[in-house]
Amino acid sequence: MNQAKAYLSSGNYKKALENYAAAVDRHPGNEGLLGAYTEALESINEKADKAYEAKDYAKAGELYHILLKSGFGKRPLPRALSFDTDYLAMRIGACSKMLMELGIMQYRAGDLEQAIEVWKKILVFNPSDREAKTAIDRATVQLQNLKQMN
């Protein structure tokens, strides 16, 4: 549990949740451990919500993705969480949408490299986003064509 806390403190949320989950699986009746795991989940969700409110959609999306993939629903927790998988999926979709729009604005302004970078951020937390993949591919081809012309 100390290692999970250290990961949580250092911002390595994925490793923290992996460590907590492994400990909970080894000691399913340990109420202190279950409580610490629940608090870690809530803390990460709170950080994701704050990033979302601050319009840091890349960070928020990444944190929501970590929570969604953590498997928290497979473990009995001492209390209900303030979020569920539907909420996380909805927020991931919203983060993707906002970053797509930001990328489109960059694209329309003629900054293809920046647009591509923004769209790549989507794939970090939503790797199956076809719209982002298509946008990246098209902008990359256009960028290569422009570089060849110059």
C-alpha cells in the first residue's frame, strides 16, 4: 500500500491504481485498504474534473481513461463512488470533442503541425477515435505536400 501511495503522490495514477487493485485482490476483506483504494479513485476523479473545468482536456481525458481502465467496478468498495463507467465514458467523449474542435481551429488557421499535435493528444486517452486518426492522417499528408512544394 505504501508503494501505491507513493505512486499516487508522484502523479503516476495508473501505477497507483494497479498497486491498490493488486493489494485489494490479495486482501479483499481489508477495510483500510479498500478505503484507501476508494479514496485514491475519488482523488483521481476530482483531479480529472478540475482539469476538465480548467479546459485542460488532454489531462482530464487521460485521467478519466486511467480510471475507466482501472477495473474499479470488479472490486467491492466500502461505499458508492461519485462516478461510474458511463460518466467516465461521457467525459472522455467530451474531452475528445473539445480537442477535435481545438485542432480544427488550428487547422483552419493554417497551423497544421499544431492541429496534428492537438489531435494526437486525443489518441492518448481515446486510442480508437477514428475522427482524430482521420484528421491526423489528412493533415499529415497536407503538411508533407506543403513541405515538398517549398
